[in-house]
Amino acid sequence: MKMDSDLLTKYAQLVVHVGVNLQRDQILVIQTPIECAPFARAISEAAFAAGAHDVVMNWSDEQSAHIRYAHGCKRLFTEFPDWRRAFYEDYAAQGAAFVSIAARNPEIFKDIDPEKLTLANQAASAALLEYRQRLMSNQNTWCVVSVPTAGWAAKVFPDLPVEKAEERLWQAILRTVRIDAETDPVANWRQHIAFLQQAADFMNQHAFTKLHYENSLGTDLTIRLPIGHVFAGGAEKAATGVTFAANMPTEEVYSLPDRAGVDGIVYASKPLIFNGNVIDKFWLRFEAGKVTSYHAEVGQDILKELLETDEGSCRLGEVALVSYDSPISQSGILFYNTLFDENAACHLALGKAYPTCLKGGAEMDSVTLLQHGVNDSLLHEDFMVGTADLSIMGTMADGTEVPVFRQGNWAFTQA
């Protein structure tokens, strides 16, 4: 479907001015599926209008990727070309900003051998380790956004004709990123960021040593937080001092757990999309930080591949708090896209932690981070755990217990 040009322009300007907060003479790299070309071009226009030195398009095509996975031998997927690694590292070293448009048919690779997907993920993660470390420590500004594609929209609204499904998905996405015809989205976002930072301040002022999760699904999980952890939300600050919003939409306030301090069982409240496959109705049991048993009614083999990616993929790297009454949750839409679904519910992430969530962490090497309880892995995969009845109790250093969430929402807003 054809999108309203004024709203598309507003969205593109929001990404440039708030998302990556592009600076004059900076390079912008846009990583985009070919189906999202109109939006990518709108971002390019907005970036040059903001004074970009250059805008570089990095195109992808999931249909071509499917052909490659279907017919390529397994050895092919252990390879990652040096020119692709150099592309990311060279632009990152030049201080480029990175926009990623995350839009994929959630089941595009459901008929592909999971081992091929795992091998490709491992090869890419290892080759791009330096680049990803730069982004996760905010050496460069970055932002993940999305727009509809036909395959994705058909999965979200299977009972509608494709064009109608795309239209519905467009409407839903624009609501989640606070864009409409009447208001200024930049002003809307600044107000939203201020609330998330208020919630982060609440967490940081209490300096909790652990969080205890319970709900009627059966979740009973205790997460220890390392000394010096920091909760962030709404906006990030790059090493250059530039403030940016890494995810659009975002409803989360997040930090990192102690990689050896997670115990109990947690039930996923929404499906997880991993490597073009759906994992659903699953639970994980943790002992001393490590997943020791698990089960998924859908995608058991895919979940196994995820957890066995490396030593850190079966441990948590993120704890994120999201009000159940967030606009995405209230929409009632299951997006089958982690960028949106993670912002509908409290979530956790398996794999790599953000070093910026530990005081001084951005300057620490991998060994020092590990000594501080910070998890490391080739992957970082969010899964949703929040429900309408989720309770989270925080414990302070002196043993005082403080409600963090009641009935799925922030307790401090209910006082």
C-alpha cells in the first residue's frame, strides 16, 4: 500500500532527529530490507536535510536469503566475507550513525535446517564482534525502527487481504511511535522519554540487590543485580555526548543481571521470533544463573539451538521493565516482531549484556566485565515475561522490600 507522504516524512524526521540524533557532517548507514525502500529513502532525504555528510544504503532481501539457506551447503554458513566485516567496522570507526529497519516475515525460515541458521548467526556474530561491541557500549549512535512488509502484515492480520493487512499494520506502528497528523512527534517523544527516565531514576535511587518475579503463569524467579548496575530508559547517551533513542518504539527501563545470580522458573508470555522461526509457549528454569531445563510447545529444536549457541547464550544479559498498560500492550496486537512485542511486556534477554548498564562498564575489557558478573555471548535475544498480574518485589541492600510492579504496572505510579 502507499503510505501518506506527510506521515512518512514525519516518521523519517523522527528517526533522524530523535532516533540517531544525526549531527552535521556525520555519515548515516541505513540497513534495510528492499521491501522498505520508500521509508529508507525518506530517512535519507531527512538525513541530508539535517546536514549528513553521506547516507549509505545496506540492502537485504529475505527471499534471496531463503534461496541461499535452502540450497547452500552447511559449510557456506560458517563463512563471513572480510569485505562485509570491513563495511561495518570502517563506517563505525568513522563515527557513523546506524539505522536498522527491522521488518521480516516471522516464519520466512521455518522450513530451513536450524543448524544452518545457527552457523550463520555464529559466523556473523564472531566476525562483527568489534562492531557490535561499539554499538552496545554506545560508541556510535544507533536506532532500530520498522515499517510493514507484505509477509509480516499477513502473519499479524491473517484474516485480511494483504493490502488491508499492511494498512492496519501501518496504523498500529504509527500509534506505537507516537505519530499522527495533528501533533509534533518530536515533542511527543521528548515527553515520553522524560517519563521513562523518571522510572529509571526510581530504580537507581533504590539500588536494589535483587528482584523477585511472580505471576499466575507459574513464574517464580529471583534475579540478583550486580553492584554498580544502572537502569536506563527512553534515551541513551553516546560516548560523544549525543543523546539518542536506540529503539522506536520503546517503553522499557532496563539494566543487567548478575550472570550467576538468576534462580527459579520463568514462563514466556508471548512468542519469541528467532532466526525466522517462532518459539512459543515455553519456560526456562535457572540455577545459579544458567538454564538447566526448558520446554517449548512450539519450536523446541529452535530454542535448543538458541540456548546452545555459546556458553553465555543460556544466561541472562538483560532485565527490562515495561508497564502492561503500555500502548503496544493495549493495542491487543501480537506483532511477531521483538522490537514491538518486547515493548508490550516486561522482558528478559538471553545472551550479551549492555556494558553501559554497569558503572564504568563501557571502559572495561571483557575479562573485567565478566569479573563484575556481566554476561557475554554472540547473541542477545529478548523474550517477553510480563502479564497483567505480574508482581515484582525489589530488595534493597539493608533487606528492605519495595514493590516495583503491582498487577503488571509500575508501583510508584499507583501510590
